[in-house]
Amino acid sequence: MVIHTIKRKLSGRRDQADRARDHLANERTYLAWLRTAVNVMVLGLVVAKFITDNGNRAEIAGILLVGIGFLLLIYGTYRTGRLTSELETGTFETDRGGPIVIGGLVLAGMVIAALLLFL
């Protein structure tokens, strides 16, 4: 009986440690989304402010990059909230479409911004 109680307590601690590790990993992932979004927005501001050769095209490219960064921030925040609630309920569904769509939008935006700047 005593051994069973000790095993249950150790199992509870292990479950709690696993849960904390999952939440901390989710937080680190959110910080990566946040860092990436801020970097893309800063790149957009730099393009809009310091590239003067292309006139309005540089401003449009900069605004596009800031918009992409804002989309990254919104998606990262949404994804973190959804994952947090899934971790709390113990259910997890793999998000297959979201990262592909966001990656495609970022790639398309970067290509359009580069075309505006260099053509």
C-alpha cells in the first residue's frame, strides 16, 4: 500500500513536470513567432524609410512587409492560445494547414516586395 502511494505521488510529479515542459515549449515557440514578426516589421520600416531610389515603390514594399509581420504576429498569438487550451484539456490536433498558408503568404509577400524594389 505504501509503495503504491509513493508511485502515485511520483507519477503525479512526473505528469506535472511534463505539463510544465509542454507549456514552456509553447511559450518559447510564441516568442519565436513574436521575434520573427517584429523582425519582418522592422525590415519593412527600414525599406520604407531608407530606400529612396524607388520612390513610392519602396514605401509600398515596406508597408507590405509590415503587414506580413502583423499577420505573423496574429497567427502566432492565435496558435499559442489554441495550443494552450489543447494542452489544458489534454487534446492535441496537428495544425497542417496553418503553417503552410502562412509560409506561402510570407513567401509571396517577400517576392512581391523584392520585385517592387529591384524591378
